[in-house]
Amino acid sequence: MAGTYEPRHGDRVRVEGHGINFRGQTKSFAYEGVIDRPHPDLPGFRLAGGINVVTGEPKTSWFSSDEQMNSTPGYGQTTWPI
């Protein structure tokens, strides 16, 4: 179902995926929160009042669009409304 949902301002979403951290290790992630603004430089958005689904830690974070992440080698992401 990737690519069928277009995230919008005010949507409550879950973002799951994997990426390469600053140590060069591939790490998985899962966050839930509300989209409060578009990314300033890339297709994407800021997830405000987010929570790390695994650890329960609060986190406000920037995300590239699913299309951008999935076209970058070593990265992958799916966003959907909750």
C-alpha cells in the first residue's frame, strides 16, 4: 500500500522504516505523531508531538517523503494515517 497515502498537515500518522545512522549501522524506526508543517528543503514533513513506538520516548522529528526515502539506497519508509 506504499505510495497510496499522501500525508497532509494535521494528519495523525505512523511512520515506520529503516535508515543508516551516523555510525553507518542500519536501524529500524517507528514513530507516531501529528504532521504540523512541510519539510523546508525536501518533499516531506515534520512530525510534532511524536513518540518512538518502541521506547515510548517523545520526539519531534523531520521526515522525508516515502518516495524520497524509498528511492535512496539503504533506506525505506512507509507512512499511513492512524
